[in-house]
Amino acid sequence: MRIDAVIPALDEEATIAAVVRAVKKPPVHTVWVVDNASADRTAEEARIAGAQVLQEPRRGYGNACLAALRRLPAEVDAVVFLDGDGSDDPSLIPGLVAPIVRGEADLVVGSRSLGGVQQGALSLQQRLGNAVAARWLSTRYGLPATDLGPFRAVRRSSLDSLLMSDPDYGWTVEMQIKAARAGLRYREVPVPCGRRAGGQSKVSGTVAGVLGASAKILGLLFRHDVLRGWAR
């Protein structure tokens, strides 16, 4: 099974090289860093560290992930997504992909709620919004979700079937909603959430980022649940 890793990155010059080197080990075949219009040396540092670097000038986490999906070779069987700020532990990738390799799951999410969050890693608003969204996914869709964490692995054929489209903050919850509706086999594994190793968070680093992410996630849940129900 070929497993590639995708790392969306915006102004992560301080951390991206170390992350790439840590990820570029078995079972990962190729590391793809999508430079999302960085103003620093993110792309250069990622390339020197051994990543395949793609450019996506349209800002947004989802746009970066979609750019990678358009370029992944056909022979890729599974994709690992993680952040480039050092908050995710690449040494946990083997355990993250194991349920997919064993044929037991199509989507595996690394749960920070189960693995523990380092003090200062997530804001109170992020923790609260994450808990509300996870409960919504569990109650309304029957998905045993405890987190919307970005550190996740998904079978390539399953991911392609979801027809992902969200350009920014809603990428992760869109994947989980569509996975539940499609009946994909879902698992979570505990992963710790550490503080970013450098730079500034594009979400928790600003009030606008936190509010924007929360509004997008709740808006997607409302649209896919309530509005879809009214349409029926």
C-alpha cells in the first residue's frame, strides 16, 4: 500500500523542514507540501528537507488540500494529512494508518480529545467549538467522533468519492459529514496535541481566525443537517 502525506503550509518557515524530515519515513512514501502563498521561505525549506512542493496561490486550508489531491499519483492508496507547525507528532503515523492498512477503516481521525491537549495548544473557543461539532456529528450522523483534528488518514478511493469542496476552515468537518453520509468505516486513534513549534496560528492566533473557523464549521453542520432536512 502506498501512503503519501499532505502538509498544507502558510508561513511555516520556522517549522516545516523539521516536520518534513520527521514525516519522510516508512510507511510514508512521499511528502507533499502545499505552499499556500507564503510570504517567507516555507517552500524552499520544505524542498530542501525532501518534500515535493506544490503552489496554491488561493488562500485557504481546503484549497491547499484540494491542490494536492489534483496532483497525487494514481498509485497512492492512502493519504495522511497533518499540519506543518510541529503540533502533530509524525511518529504516530504508523498507528494512524494501521486501521486502513488492515482493511478495518476508510477514514481514521487522530483525536486530540482522546490523546490530550498540551496547555496553550488550543484556545478555549477552539475546545468548545470542537466539542459541540463532535457531539453534533455523533448525535445527528451516528459518527463516533470526538474531534475534528487535522491529523488524519483516509483511503484514497474513499476520499475521491466524497467530492470534497470546502476551500478553507470547513475541510475537516466536511470530510466527516460526507464520510458518515456515505457509510464509510470510521475510526479514531488517540493523538496528543502539542503547541506549535514556531510561527503564529492562522486560526487561534487571531480572534478573527477563531470566529471564522467556528462560524464555518457550525454553518456546514447546519447546511448539511437542518437545511438538507428541510429540502426533503
